[in-house]
Amino acid sequence: MIFSLNNENLGYDGCAVLRDISVTISAGERVALVGESGSGKTTLLSVLQTRYDENTALIPQNLGLVRSLSVFHNIYMGALARNNTAYNLSNLVWPRKREVAQIRPIAEGLGLGDKLFERVGTLSGGQQQRVFLARALAQDSTIYFMDEPFASVDAATEKAIVQVLADLRSNGKTVIVVHHDLQTVTEYFDHVIMLNMRVVAHGPVEEVFTDENLKKTYGGRLTLLSEATDRLAKHKVVG
């Protein structure tokens, strides 16, 4: 078990955003944090990250890429971070065969193999999102925290992120994701934490991602809920 919270109040500067939070997260789980805006998803993500003091990677909504540098160098920063090496222009070397051999497979896995030596600032938004994912993968972290990685991405990037989630799980990594699209929860994740200032439910998707819990989480927004529950029903029939 990596995380275990028991009836905790969580927030910032002495102000509780989430109350009576009790959740457990085990190694190797793909966990979605779902709830409407302001329900405490990002707060919980941030708290969990601060509770784990080993090797983690954060993929925020606002990407911290260096647009003037190449795709290679931006990804290479992740490898430096894995070794606890602070990066600066002096250690962002001109790519040698050894470094390229290390970074190229990660870039190719995200459809960036032909962009390796292009400046990040020349890429599309979706491609930049994939560069950031590649940099996180280069860190080879134990846990990956992602804040709405699927928001406003193109189809190719969404497909790449889904594959990243699957690959991380197969390698025993833990992934905790703030997720906004209810229609894809059952496809992309195996565990879910449903929030509405408190934990409405948490556990395996097939057990807790139900019509009743969706209504408690979203306060009866029926259009959104009907689409999600239809998706859930189809998933259960197929599964």
C-alpha cells in the first residue's frame, strides 16, 4: 500500500478543502480522481504528492517546457531529474549517441521520433503535451501524478496517453490522474476516487462507478450522468 488516509481534513494554509478523507491506494493502480469543478480533485492530488518522498513525476495542466530547446533536450531533462542532477545549459549536452539511444525510444513511443531535434516552440499543442509526457517517462518514476492530461488534446495525443497509462501499469507503476471525462473512466482506469468535498466512493471501477454514486458526486446533473451510465452499462455487458 502506497497511500492510506484515515478521516483527514485536507487543504491549504489551515483552510480545509476536503473533509473526513479516507482512501487507500496500492502500488500499480491506475486511479482516476473524478468530481465536478471545485470538488477537491487537484487538492487531493497535491496532498498525495507531498506525502510521498521517493521518486515521483508530476504532469501538470500548464506544461513547463523550454520552448527554445529541442524535443531531445526537453526529454533529457527528465533523465537528469531521475539522477537528481540539476539541469542547466552546461549539462544539456549536444546529443551524443549514448544519450540519443536512451531518449529516442521514449520519443518514438509517443509519435515524436521524427521531431527529436526540432525546437519545442515549433510543435503543435498536442505534440508539446506528448513531449512533456516523454520527459516524465524519462524520469522512470515510481508514481506519476497527472492533472487532467486528457483536457483539450487531439485524438493522436489521447491515444498516446492511453498507451502510456497501460505501459506504466504493466511496469508496476502507480498512476493517479485528475480526470474530467466520465465517459472514458471505465476504459482508462481500474480504480476511481469520486469526490464532492468528501470521498463519495472509492475502489475498483466496476464496483463503485455506479449511477447512485455519480448522482451523489455530481448533484444530479442528469445529462452528464445519463451519458456516463450508458457508457458504464455497455462496458459491463462487453466485459
